[in-house]
Amino acid sequence: MKDYRQLLLANRAWADEQTAERADFFERQTMGQKPQFLWIGCSDSRVAPEQMTMTPPGGMFIHRNVANLVHDDDLNLLSVIQYAVTVLKVKHVIVCGHYGCGGVKAALTGGTSGPVHDWLDNARNVYCDHKHEVDAMGDEENRANRLVELNVRDQLVRLAKIDTIRQAFTEGQELYLHGWVYDMRDGLIKPLMEIDRETVLEEVGRPERVLV
Ligand code: CO
């Protein structure tokens, strides 16, 4: 575990390294951002979007929350989407879940209280909607991991229904929504599904089961 002072030391080393590689690195950073990607992922400390995709600063707009949920009344998320899609005009929005997600597991097994319990309502709904399939998966780990995949699917469909996204699709803006899942056992991201402006949302099926 890093002491907070080590964070500051590491930061200094990082800044020096960037400047050594490219003298005008920070000067260019101040000139603005033009990321191609909006990442909506879990807050889990092991799922680090920029590191695992080797994306440099300026490449990715990011929103993270417990269990990568899309609440259509979450002003934080809605603002992030609005700015990323309408102003920055990102081309790709990625909803990335991850196996072994504590939030998704808690939606399945309960035992939560307080704000996180209310927050996970959305994920519990995903479980209710796919209960039969999830329960057929056998042990708790398998059930939770299938729920992770189905949760990505349902959050992606929810995302496609957000006003900002619908408007961008209607106006013909180049925009693709991707549902991915990250496997921390091998470090690999598995793409599950994609939605674009041609997609009929009612016809979006459940993703293939990736984890066997
Ligand atoms: Co998680």
C-alpha cells in the first residue's frame, strides 16, 4: 500500500518523465482536450481504464461508479455524457463491467445498507429481469459473473435511451456504444456487444456467455 507521500513523489517522477519524453507535453495539455472515448466503468481500484488500454492523458473522458450503472436521473453521469457527446464529440462510449465485481455480487446476495444499497437498486433490477438465467448458473461466483455480463448489456441499452445519446443518433453524429467486460484474471477486455444509431433497442439480445 502506497503512503500518500509516495503518491506525491511518484507524481513528480511522472511529470519529469513526461517532460523528458516530450518537452512540450504539459504545454500541449493546456491547449484543450479532444478525447475519442467516454469510459463508463466501475470504481473498483483494480479496473484502471487508462492503464489497461494504454491511453495517455487527453485520450479518455471517464465516469466511474459502483458497478458501472447508468441511472437516468444521475446528474453526475448525465452531465458527463452531455459534455462528452455534445461538446467533445467522442466517437465511442464504452460501458465496461468486470468479473468479480463487488457491487454486482452485492446486488445478488444482499447484505448492503445505506446509500450503496439504494444505489444498487438498478443492478438488483437487472437480476430480477434475468433471474431465471442467472440462477441456472450454479455456484455464486458463476451467477455473479453472468450477472456482470447481463448488467453491462442492460446498462448499455439504458445508455442508448438517454436523451443526449438519442439526439446524437437522430442527428447522424458518428457515435458507437460498446459493452465490454474486463477479466482481472488475465487482464483482458472482452467485447460483448455494440449499439449504433441503426440498432433497434427492443431487439438487443443477451450477450453470449463469455466466461465458461
Ligand atoms: Co465493480
